[in-house]
Amino acid sequence: MAKSKKPTSRSAAQSAVRKKWSGSKAAARSSARKAVKAKARTTPAKSSVSKSSVSKSSARKPARPKQRIAVSHHREEDFRTDGLRAYAKYRDLGISAATHGLAQAHVIRLLPPCNPDEVSKLHYHDVEFQMVYVLKGWVKTYMEGQGETMMTQGSAWTQPPKIKHMILDYSDDVELLEVILPAAFKTVELKA
């Protein structure tokens, strides 16, 4: 059995160790790549969709326009009654314009006093995402599968797409932050 020579200096020993480890890592990476490539060649397709149709559909997906920065500072005159509900004032935060309709965010003030005949109407929104955060006051909601829930300052909730919901009551000072994707969506009123 032949003995290997030990390096005579410390720097020679370090360089021998580096050489040993870098060679084995490169060999391991190389053999792993070969195994993956070989498996890809021999594994039958699990889907009836061909690679060419997948790459063509991916290539057709239009790129979203570049988003821009949106800065919104509080100004009382920015609260408007031209939003979804007649019993609310909305302050647009500029997100829809900045994201080219990808998302919408606004601060909502529900106007006092709460009138259940006007407010408590079962409905849903055809959205991909909706989140509400209570900035001030409180709001009592009903959501399908959740029931009645009291949301107070600091509470937040999401409403899954097309979930049936309604507002039951709210405080005179309630303010909400709402984020919705996409910015343009359809609301469907339902019969209770």
C-alpha cells in the first residue's frame, strides 16, 4: 500500500485541501446536472399539454406596465361621495393609477348614523383579493361562513373572492382602509 506524501508547509496543506474540496463539489454538481438532464429525457410527459404550447402561452402573456410611486397625504377635501356606496366617503390613495389598475386602495368613512335599511344588504364583490383594516371606530359585519363579527380599531380581515357579506352596524367615527385587486370589479347585490 502506497502512502501519500504529506505537504511539508502549511500553505501547501491548505491548497491541497482547497483542491480536494473544490474538485469534489464540481464533480457532484456535474453529476447532479447529468442525472436531471437524463431523467428529463427519459421521463414521459405527465400532462397532455406540450412544452411548445406552454412556452407559446407564456410568451403571449402581456407584460404589465411599469408601476410608479404613489404618495397620498391626508387632506379633508379628498374624501368624496362618488364611491361604491352612498353612505360612505372615499379617499383614493392613488394606487389604481400608479399600478395601472392592478390594485385599488382607499380610506372609507361610513357616514353617521348607521341606517340598517340602507347599509345591511347582502352582496359580494367579484375580486381576486380584498382586505379591510379598521383605522378608527368599529364596524359589525356579517360574512358567509364566519357569521357576525365586531371589528374594532386595529382589526383587519380579508374577504375571499365572491364571499357573501354585509355591514350590520358601525360607529359614527368609523374609518377603514380597504385594498382590493383588481381596481375595477363588479359588485353583485343579493336578496337576503
